[in-house]
Amino acid sequence: MTISKLMIEGVETAGPDATVEALALRLVDAGVGSIIIEEEMKPVGIVTDRDLATRIDARDRPASEVTAAEVMTEEPVVVSRDAGVFDVIQTMRDHSIRRLPVVDDGTLVGIITLDDLIQLLVTELSDLVDVIEAESPAY
């Protein structure tokens, strides 16, 4: 199975010049944990809720003066929309990340998160339990 069926297509995005204040408000309003920073539909960075908590010292400058470019993870690891589920899991493991922008020929088309993959695996495991119960002798 490719992740094109699992990915979230309505990705929250912003430009590198967006303020941290604006990013924080968007995260809360959208109920998401990350915003993809893009230029010309290409992901150039990612800002997570954790980045906002750990990379900003409010004593230095107000959030309205700090830009996404200053706190984002540059050149984020991305995956192709044709990538398989297990390849995505391995990529997340290898890079210790929970969110991956999904691209098609370099253009941002979605995002896949660890939560999305866990939900899929839980559903699949539940289906396997049903098979086992149906095939097991009654005790």
C-alpha cells in the first residue's frame, strides 16, 4: 500500500517570512502539530509545535519579530506519494521524525504522520485478531 491513500492532503503551509506568532496561532486554529514552510510549492522547511517551544527565547525578541526561517528545520526529509508504508516507517525511524511532507516530483502534495501510521496498523491488527478468532476453536 502506498501512502497516497493515507496522507493528509490539506497541509498547513506558510512562507519563510511568516512570523512565529502567526505560526503558533495557525497551529492552534488548525489543531495540527506542524506547518510546512514552502517556496513555490516546494517544502523548504518544517516548523513543529516543539520547535516553537524549544527554539525561541521570548526574552530575546517577541514572537511577532521572529520568522519561520529562523526556527524551521531546513531541507526537511520528504517522501514520495508512491512510497510504501514500511518505507515511510523506516524513514521516520532512521531520521527520528514523526511527520513527513509528501511530494510528487518535488511539489508538496500532503503530509503523513506517525499517528496516521499507528491508526492504520491498529486497524490492520484488529482485522488480524478477527481472523484468528474466526479460525480458532471455541473454548
